[in-house]
Amino acid sequence: MPHPSGHLRPAGSPKPGDKDWQAWSNAWTKHIKVLTGRTDLTVIVAPGAGGGAPACFYPTEKRIEVNATHIGDKPDIADPARAAHRRTVPTAYGLLVHEAAHATHSRWQTPRGTPPIVAAAADLLEESRAESRQRGRRRADRRWLRHTVNTLITADEAPVDDPWHAGHLAGLLLARVDARIVTSKDVRTVRGAILTVLGAKKLKRLREIWKAAHTVDDDDAATMIDLGWQWCQALGIDPRKRRKVPVADAGVFPGQLAKALGDYLAAVAGISPAEFTAQLIASRHSAPATWRRRNPTVEEQQAARQLAARLQAARSHQPEPDTRPSVIPPGRLRVRQAITADAQRDAGAIPTAAPWRQRATLPPPKPTLRIAVLVDTSASMDSYAGPLSSAGWILSTAAHRNHAATATIAFGSTATLLVPARQRPTQVLDISPGGGTSAFGDAVKLADQILDMRQRGPLRMLAVVSDGALDDIDTGQKLITTLHRSGCTVLWLRPDGLSGHTFGHTTTLTVANPVEAIEQICAAAITALENA
């Protein structure tokens, strides 16, 4: 769901109608009288309508626009003249109801000179206030409003754990509990994360503000703006000193708010959080259709077997004295296990209990190894694209055999996941170089999302193959420093002859060719296992 002001005060001019969707526009223009009680409103349904939002309301033009994308690819998906069409397109109909609520109850305008951050807070409060009023007039509309909230809110609403974004999430979801659109059970996890970020005192104060907003008259701009000022002050923000709406720091990893919101969206979709995350990653970071997939060569298969053997040898490096269970002597008898074995035999089952404990020299237990390889696909790294595509397949195949997890991510203008974690790839995905390096931060965050690179305990290594000439060096350094402080090793491999920025908190090595870069990554992984 976009920021509230995106559809309350849409930029640009209204979109002209689309003749293919004219039946929808006509039917909903007729129906809007029922939703609002107003006879002067027009509804336009068309692809791209909505002023950049899924839907919007133009108060001056007395016009509601709904983006036909939320209905379907073709207008014949349902008959808008029949009431049953609402069940076929619940999201789009919920958008119509939501804009009807604004057309009926949002009859105030932000005064000139209001700080943008105060206007944003007031607009946020208006969302739940208008829906609360609409539900009060038409109780049956709650169903459609709830569906739209659950469908259009996105995982990007809480990119970082800071007071402003915690308050924003509270205004979007928790305020709608008091508006009786969603239930407290729905948002229990989200409430816990917001409480952690804000604290009980601030959250209580925010609730007092949005409950007060729900009682404000439809045309009382002064009170809504005053509540916007109070909202900012409750979050510790002085609008006189900080007039603009806070923007998330790109150098900060997502935190508890993002995780809780993901859990909420997964529950809404009826899937597990892991499945929701996998679907989200697939939709945002899949490889372009132009990237070629091929079967691994004999040399690549041999290299994967050799690396798997080296990793296995590293896991069994320097055996140490230990004990192991045994079903036969010699050894020390374990009475409980002996009784269990007798009971299993008496029951006619094959005994699985091991009554004896023997001394043995065994490899020490090793922690899980997690490796993320980030590959620069900008034009200057063209010669590395092919070999590192192969390396991604080799690493993942070898890791799959050794209880390790790897992920290979290409970054240019976007971050692309080549090889998902904990999966044995069947084909090699060849990288097509091109673009800049603006997605480095997204690639690092994607690696953390997939492999929990900040989680203490497992062995973690981030290997970056790049010349270091990034578009946003400060953001990259912040992310690298955060990983370093969490105990994650950051290995930076720079091609010889290419100049670029040298990042702090990294082990930076110069490599003469792609083969040496691959060998350095493998050697670092083996050394980490041996020294664990």
C-alpha cells in the first residue's frame, strides 16, 4: 500500500477513460451513489489509473480512479453490473469502497504552510478515521476494506526499525483495530514488534491520538493537523526542525518490524513465513529471461566433487578424543538405554537403543558454514561474469553435500539471485553483465535475508568480487561494518588493474584472474572450517 497521501492528494491530472473498461466505469459510477450517498461522483476504471496509487480520489474533479490492474488482465473477468462481481475482484472493489470513504468523509484540506511531516502524519490518521466512519454507515463494507488492507500492504512499509516507521506501521494496522477493520488477533505479532521499537509509553500515546482522530468531524482540518503535530511529538520528532518526512537509511538492515510484517502477510496469505519470503524473493530477485541456463560441464562437475571433498576434509580436520554409542561391548554400560533396548525387544521391535558407550577418536563437531558470494555485473567486470556463474554452481553443489549453505547474488542495477540457498542446482545460470552498481546494498540485504548473515553462531562469510567502484560507498560501508561487528567475515576480491574504493572492515585481496578469485573463496571457506 503506498503512502496515504499518494491517493488522498494524487499528483498530476486525472487519467482519461479506457473504452475497453467503459462498462466497469459506468457500473461503478452508478454504484458509487450507494457507497457514498453522493450523486456527483464519477468513477474511472482503466489500466494505469489511480495517480500512481492503486486507486485515488480527486476532490476538485469529484472523480475516483481505480487501476484496472487490480481487477485483471481483461475486462470480461466479471460482469460489474451484477453484485456477484465483488467476490471475483475483492481487492479492486475494496479499493472502490476505500475511496468512497474518502469521498464521503475526507472533506478537509491541509492548510498551506503545514510541515510535510505533519501533513503525512495527519494523512496517516485520516486513513483509519475515514474507514471507521464508512464502517459506521455501512457495516458490510468492513469485509472489503479488510481484504484490501491485507492485500495491498507490502513488506516495504517497515524497512528499518526507527520510531517513524514503527509509528507508520502502527497507524496502518493497529489504528484499524480500533476502527474495527482488522482484529487484534490479526496484528498481534506486529503489535509486539512495534512495542519493542517504541516502548509501551509511546505506543499508548499514539493510540490515544488515533482514537481521538476517529472522533473528529469530517471537515475539521484544524484538529486533524493538530493531531498530526501531536503524532510527531509523540515519536520524538520536532516538525519545526525536521520538516520533511523521514526516509529509511539504506545502510541499515531490516529489523523486527519487517519480520513481524512478513509474518503478518504470510498469515494473511495462508502460508508459512518461509514460503512467503521465498515467494517475495522470487518475485523481486529472479534472473532476467535473457540470462541463459545450461547443463554443467564435466569440468564443473569434477570441480564440485573436489571442493566437496576438501570441505569434508576440513570438517574432519584434527580428530579429537570423544565417545560414541554402540549396540555391542566393549564400553561403559548405560542402564537406561539397556532397559529401553530390552523393552523394544519385548515389544517385538528391532532395538534402536545403544546400551554401550565407547571411546573413539572422532572429528569434532563443526558449526554450519554459510557463504554468500556477491558478483559485480557492471561493464568493468565483464571478464568475470562467466567464470563466477560457474563458481556459483560449484559452490552450491559442494555445499549441499557438506551441511553448508551458500547463495550467489549478482548485483548491477538490480540484485539477482543466481543460486538459492540450501538447494542443489541442476543447471548453471550464466550472468549477462551490464548496468551499474546501485543494487549492492540490496544484494547485501538479500544475502542476510537468505542466510541470516548477522546471526551469531554459524560460520559466516560474505565474499564480494568487485572493483569497489560503487554508486553509494557510504551505504555499502555501513552494511559491511554491521556484518563485521556481528562476527561475519567479509572477503573483498578486487581484480588486478582496476581502481576502486577500499572498504574498511574487510579482508581485501587483489586477484589476477577469475580462477584465482574462485580459489580464494574456496580457500577462505576451508580455512574457516578448519579453524572453527
